[in-house]
Amino acid sequence: MKNRIWNGALILLALLFAGLLAGFAMTVQHTRDLTSQLKPENGAEAAATAGERTRIALISQEQDNPFWQSVEAGAAAAAERYGMELEYMGPTRINPSEQTRLLEKAIAEGFDGLLVQGQNDLAYASLIDQASASGIPVLTIDADEPDSARAAYVGTDNLEAGRRMGELVVRSVGDKGELGVLLGSEASNQQLRLEGFRSVIARHPDLVIADVRTSNISRLQAEEQTEDMLREHPDLKAVIGFSALDALGIAEAADHRQADGLLVFGFDDPGNTRQEIGRGRIAAVIVQQPGQIGEKAVTLLHDYMQGKKIEELHYTGTAVLDRAALAASEDGVSSQACVPLESCP
């Protein structure tokens, strides 16, 4: 009898222990379930903390160039608005090979979207195709890469900007004389500006482009190249720069060579361009909208990634900045030089 009671007690204890163990196991599993909801698996903590922010890269032609810094500022503002994470990169000095390496690196790192300057290069276009094929949309900015799988181009209509510069020079110089031209680089945007410029100058047989050189987007090299041009062509009526730092370098060279009658034309408004226009050392510049280029590019990239259809070409405005436009902007009056395009900055 005692043995039966003892055996029954042992059975009851075993059943009680099994019940407690099952309850403990259920509690542990429930805790794990709650934890899995709060803490992502596979090392995804960083993505969750960042709200799974979309990572995009902006690869500039030259990282510290004022034009590209303005592009970055516009892009960063739009990226913040859409909850994107923007990484800005580029060569410290103009270097197409380094741009290509940075594009390869960005593709390998798996960015969600890319903003790049076109190079009019088959190998570079092939990298854009590679990115697109792997699901990374690419937009070109400032200079296009039309024979690639880029989703769209955002920037100046460079052919039209070149034509506009030609018309501006003809109005100032007349239809006779010699001109010098500085390109910032061999990039397609520079070539298109030159093409548009030539198309206008060609209408005037006695107006000749005597020399075309490259400044490598360097104020110092623009100055040196202009001095060489003036030595070889002392009768130049004007020197026209097609990149942001050219006009300032040309003006310095004109001073050194005492070429007081030389007319200086350029693009954009870096440094003290306005002051030089006010002093009469620069006749006029065509101003692009780099901040708008960056902002628009990120907006379009966001729309594209949301499945929206976007147009292939998105041209941003330009404006002529000369002494008349400068005076009008200081008076708070819109200059006719800026109509119907965007107002002068």
C-alpha cells in the first residue's frame, strides 16, 4: 500500500514538473517572438534604425569645384526631404579615370541609385548599363551619356547655351575679328557648347575662332593658356571660357598682357565674378542653375524608384549676367537678359 502511494506521488510530481517545464518553454518562445519583432535578424539593425533609408551617390567631376558643391547642396536638400541618404564623392582635381573608378566602386557597394556626369565614353556608358541591369537606376547630370541605359539627363541644354553665348559675343564684338576659346575639359557638355557657339559664329565669315584650348577647369591654367593665346594672336577681340573658372583666369591674363580692349566672357558665378563684371574686367557670363540641377535630379530619381514614369531630358534654365543685369538685380528689378529664363541669381 505504501509503495502504491509512493508511486502515485512520484507520478504526480513528474506530471507537475512536466507541466512547469512546458509552461517555461512556452514563456521562452513567447519572449523570443516578441524579441524578433523588436530586433531584425541577419544584422539588419542599422537599416531599421535608419528607417531603411535609400542610399544614393552623387559622383562629381571635381569635388571642391564651386559648381559641383552647389549641385551637392541642391541634391542634399532634396535627399533630406525624401528621407534618402546622399553620399557625395569625386576626384580632388579633374580626372575622368578617377570618376570611372568611383562609379565602379559605387556599383560594387550596391547603392540604390546614382547621379553621375556623362563622359561621352563607351567604357563609361557600359558601366552605366551594368548598373541599370543590376537594378541601380542612373541619372546623368551636367553632361549626358545618351548612348547608355541612363534613366534621364538633368542639366543645361548645352548646345543651346553655346548658341546663346555666340549671340552674346556677336552683339558685343560685332561681325569681324578674331576670337579665342577655352574649354574646361573634353567632356560632352563642353563640346556641345563649342558646337553651338561655332554654329552662330559661322554665320559671320569675317568673325574667326583663331584658337581653342583647354583649361582643365583651373583658374591658373585658364590664365596661362590665355596669355599664350594673346602672345600668338595679339589682335584677339575676345576670349570666351566655357567652364566656371575660365573667365576669372582670362581676366587675370588680360591684365598681365595689358590687353585693355579684350572682352572676356564665361560661364557661371564662382568667387568674385560679380565684382569683376562690376569693374568691367568681365563683359558677361552665362549662369547655370547647379543647385536646381541637384535638387531636380534627386527628385526625379525618387520618382523613378517609386515606379513613376519620367521624361528622358530635363533642361534647367540659364541667365545672362552682365553689368545691366547686375545693376537690375541690385535694384530688385528683373533684367531683360534673364527673361524668359530663370531670373539672375
